[in-house]
Amino acid sequence: MKGWFKDVTLNVILRIVVGKRIPNSYEGDETMKWKKSLHDLFELTGEFVVSEALPYLRWLDVSGNKKIMKKVARELDQVVEEWLREHK
């Protein structure tokens, strides 16, 4: 049920913002890839980052969150770029 509610909520949000819905969650590797990226984004949003509390430790990247955030940002940027090309 948890996965189904997550898919329904994501479909509603994407339908409002982008104007299209995603295919079933178990169809296609690309769909699963960007859904995982979106899940990682939401996980990182609620995670504690040491460099936010202690800015002088930013260069250290203690828990590796900065690296993961950059990877997720690249993946989601590719998806949004594809949507923009499709819209044009």
C-alpha cells in the first residue's frame, strides 16, 4: 500500500506541475531510475548535514552528502531537460 500511495501522490503532483503522468512504476528502467533519484532527493531533504551546523567543516564533507546531492541533482536535471525538449 505504501508504494501505491507514493505512486498516486507522485502522479498527482506531476500531473499538476508537468501536465503528464508517469507510467506504472515497474515499467522501464528509466522510470525506475528517476523515481529512485526523486526518492533520494526527499531523503536528503530531511537529513542532517554537519556542514550546515558547522560551516567551517564544509570542505570536509563528513558524511558524503554533498557528493550524493550533486549526483541526484544531475540525474533530475537530465529528466527535466528531457521534459523541456519534449514540451518544445
